[in-house]
Amino acid sequence: MHQYRLDVGGINTDWRLSSLTELSLQMGITNTPANACEWSDVRFDLWPGAARFAYAFLFLGERTAGDRAFEDRQIQVR
């Protein structure tokens, strides 16, 4: 499993977790061919990692889900 530093200064928790989610997802996409029949343990571990960061962003971030939903609605209205 990959080790990530979660204590880097200058970036808030929400930005850090969302960035780690996107990077993990991209690593999973990049390292999994569309026609892959056999998956190694390393390849398989990339996908749950992305899910873990996404969960952490949604439920352990600094803002509540209601705050994020309100922000998304404002963007859609604009």
C-alpha cells in the first residue's frame, strides 16, 4: 500500500483529501488496462485506496456534507 503524508502544511484537510482521492483514482485508472483478466495485489489495492480517501473527504473533512451541497447548488445556479 502507498504511504501518503497527511500532515503537509499550507493546505487544508478538504483540499488534501480531495487531491489524494483524485490522485488515487488516476493511479487506479492508469494501472488497470481495460481488458485486464488478472489483477495483482498491488493493482487491486489501488481502487480501495481511492474509495478510502473519498470516504474520508465526505465524512471526515472540515466541512459538513450540507455545506458542500450548498456550495454545489450555488455553482449550478451560477
